[in-house]
Amino acid sequence: MYGMRGACSRAPSAGARVSAAVLAAALLLTGCSSTDGDGKGGEDTGAVSATVTQRPEEAGPFWVNPDSRAARQVAAYVRTGRKADARQIRKIAEQPTGEWIGPENPEQEARGFTEAAARAGRTAILVLYDIPHRDCGQYSQGGAADGDSYRAWIDGVARGIGDRAATVILEPDAVLHLVDGCTPDEFQEERYDLLKGAVAELKALKRAKVYVDAGNAGWGHPDEIYEPLLRAGVGQADGFAVNVSNFYSTEDSLAYGRRLSAKVGGKHFVVDTSRNGNGPYTSGDPDERWCNPPGRALGEPPTAKTADPLADAYLWVKRPGESDGTCKGGPKAGDWWPDYALKLARASKQPSL
């Protein structure tokens, strides 16, 4: 291991997943009843809305989930009078974030998110993270039981998306773990086949854009990852994703993306800017600097207007406020952690947040 992994950690827990029925009605929601909270401070006398709505169209094409965990936290803080904290969490709740499709009902979830987005005239961001032998037995271990199960899962996702718009981030860490020695040799050929098949099936959809995860600037070895990325089907995809669930600066991520793009036929890429406002954490155990590091901040808001013509978008692939795993006092991977969410929001330097 290189200690630079960026995505192990993000599988949402069962409580994070939302039924299609709820999603179909999501745009009608004006408040939530969550009791999430840390029970501290945040008094304020100014008005603050508990309702989360879509961003103006000029802000970007991506869908904001009005029933996200962050949106529920805003409503809970407003209800209990913690208006200052509600304002902070709104910085997260008002932004489009990745919806991580769960293992049990992929068709229902993909349909629910894309239908809700279509009703709002927006594009859903979907993250597919169910590859067999996922995360090499670490915080987000699991995934599909075998290759056939994974193919059936991808079939369900594709049926759920249908002819609606979706931006899909395919399998965080799956290619990187083929390179860094984390995935055992006996599983490698199957993984390449599964990734290439997933790209082909998703790209057969009318309005799906697909980006294969390709590590991060801390990895920094385009010479080692570009051939595996090609074997995984990036040539048929719209491009690749960098910095998923990691903290490397946008500038460094763009530089890494450009170097890698030059080796894979000029493919475009997207950058996860969800938590990179203060760059990476450089203290503590190098192998866990990616896991719930202190002192981080929200990064640039999601947008299709980037600083590089090869970069199609800045996205919040990782949902800020959800734990990376049971490290540094965090709950299990994917669980909502309001204390950490507040710290990310308070540290944000972005004027538009």
C-alpha cells in the first residue's frame, strides 16, 4: 500500500439509502424530521430556512437532493434553534453530491434519483461502488459476492437510469487497487472484465456519462496506472475521475489529470472537490491520512465550469459529513457525522459557500 488511497470508506450504510417512492416525492419536501445532531451550541437570532431547493440553472446542471442527510440536519438544527449551525450545514445541503447506489435495490435507487433529478431539469450524480473484493478487507470491505452478482447489479443500475441523464462515477479505487498490490492476482482478470463490461453497458444508455476512477495526485504515478485504466475500458468511457474522497488540491488534481489524460488518448476527467479546501493532511500515520483527517475544509462547489478544458466538472463525489471509517473517533464508513460536517463547513474559504 502507498498510503494514498482516496476512496475506501464511502459505502453508505443502509440508513443512507432512499427509496424510489421517497425520491419521487423529494422535490415536494419542505422539511425533515431527523434528530441527528451533536447537541452543542449554535445559537443565533437571524432567520434561516429549513428548506433546501435546487440551485439556479446557471450554477450547473447537477441535482441537489432536498432530502439528503445534510438537508435533514439543517432542518433538525432549525427546529432546535441552532440557527448558526444550520447555516453552516446548508453549505453542504445546498450542493449536489454523489448518490452512492446500494447493493440491494440498484434499479429502484437509480430510477428514484434520476427521476427526481429529471423532474427538476437536472442531472443526477451516481456513484457505483460494489465491485467484488472491494476495499481489500478494510473499512469499506464488501461488494458483490461474485462476478455474476456484479453483472446483475450493473444491469439493475442501467435499467434504473434508462433514458434519463446521469453522471456516473465507476468504482472508486477499483483500478488503483489493481496497481498497488491490494487486489490479489487471482481476482485481477475478472475485475478488468467487470469494469470494461460495466462501462460498455452504461455507455449504451442514451444520456449517461461515465468516468472510471483513476486515483489521486497523492498516488501520482500515471505511468503505472494508465495501462490498467485502458484495460478497464476508459477508452469507451467519457473519461476518468480523480481525487475521489480524497483531499488533494484542485490545482494538483488538475495537474495529475492532465498527465494521465495524455497517456489515455486525451480523455477528459472530473475532480472531486468535496473536501479539498485545505489540501491533504500531512501528519499522523501516512497509511490513514485519508481517513477523517482533522482541519480539512469544503472545496470548490460542483460546477461544469472548470479551470482546465480537459476537466469536465468539479463534483462532490464524496458526501461531506459522512465518515471515512472508524478512525480518529469517527463512526463506521458512510455514517453521517455532524461534528465533522460542521468543521468542514466552518473551515470553508469559498465565497459562494
